[in-house]
Amino acid sequence: MAFINQEAKEIHCKVVYYGPSLGGKTTNMQWVYQNAVKKHEGASELFDFPASPERTLFFDFLPFEVGEIRGLRTRFHLYTVPGQVVYDSSRRLILKGLDGVIFVADSQLERMDENIEALKNLERNLEVQGYDIKEVPLIIQYNKRDLPNIASVAELRAALNKYNAPDFEGNAAIGRGVMESLRTVSKAIVTVLKGGEGQ
Ligand SMILES: Nc1nc2c(ncn2[C@@H]2O[C@H](COP(=O)(O)OP(=O)(O)OP(=O)(O)O)[C@@H](O)[C@H]2O)c(=O)[nH]1
Ligand SMILES: [Mg+2]
């Protein structure tokens, strides 16, 4: 849930990149940081904690295009933690206070089971944190479209997009689908916040 910093006149929104290990979550965030955020006023450093076992990646920024909500500037905080099964407790924690999720799926055929498992894990962990996945702004990105052994979008959609979330094809390594995913989740979050009661 977004929180307000009255002094800075900012509303803070939290977006979490979630998905199977090696699907491209970190690559998405690095692309956003390098290509869209670094030059923005008010962007933080890219915090990377390679020494910690959770390898949390984090930064926040004020996107130009989002504008104000009730006189408050919107600051977005982007987070990810590794998709490997062993990091489940970190993944559960990172979902606390979230406003939206970008689920980065790996399009390769042999990763289908892991995509499905990661989505179930997201559903479970959201529930543990008191969220219903149907009510959280959710975007699905079918990443690694450049590789040869990939499932069709129709197959991925049938397996992963039972919630009818906005979905995009991606090649995060070159930025394809990256900003589309982030912009779409940002818009969905702003719509929720504008429609909500006073915070
Ligand atoms: N070919 C290709 N490789 C990609 C793409 N996106 C990411 N990669 C590569 O896939 C590997 C894993 O990407 P990461 O971004 O580290 O994946 P992750 O989801 O953060 O992985 P964990 O943090 O371990 O869960 C890296 O070698 C990336 O360069 C893509 O669209 N196409
Ligand atoms: Mg990562």
C-alpha cells in the first residue's frame, strides 16, 4: 500500500518484479535504471546487495509521466529478489506494502513448469501478506522472446495469464517490453490510488 511523505509532498508506490529464477527480473530493473531513471531528477542510487544472500535489488525515482496525485508527487520504488526456491522468505517479505507486480516469465519451453510454480508461489505469498492477486495491479511479461526454443504467446497466456492481466512480450536484455510493463503497472497503480479513499 502506498505511503505518504508529507514533508516531501510525495506518495510512494512499490513495484515488485517477481518470477522464476533467471527469468530476467534483474535485467529489467537494470535496463530501467540505465535508460530511463539515471537522468531523472530525484532518482536514488541503484542499491545492490550482492553480499547478502537475498541479493535484493532496489531503487526509487520520480517518473515524469505519472504526475501528481492529490497534490503529491508519485515516487516509485522498484524491488526484486531472486526467484530461486530457497529465497522464499525474502520473497514473502519483499511483497509487504506492495502496490503492483511485474511477473517476468521465461518464454523458453523448458521453463514452463518453473513459470507456473513461480506464479503459484506469488499467489501464496501475496495471500500470506493479506493480498488477493485479483486485486493487485499485475503485469505479465513473456521475456526472452529472442531465444529459439520458446513457447508461443498463446501457450504462455493459457498457462500463466488466468487473471487476464495486461501482458507483453519482452527481450529485457535490449529493453523490449521493459518500459511498457513498468508504465502499464504504474498507470494501474495510479488509477487505484486516485480512486481510493484519502490515505
Ligand atoms: N537472451 C536473453 N537473455 C536474457 C533476457 N533477459 C535476461 N536475460 C539473461 O538471462 C540471465 C538471467 O537474467 P536475470 O535478470 O539475472 O534474471 P533474474 O530473474 O533476476 O534471476 P534471479 O535473480 O536469479 O531470480 C542473464 O544472463 C541475462 O542476461 C532476454 O530477454 N533474452
Ligand atoms: Mg535477479
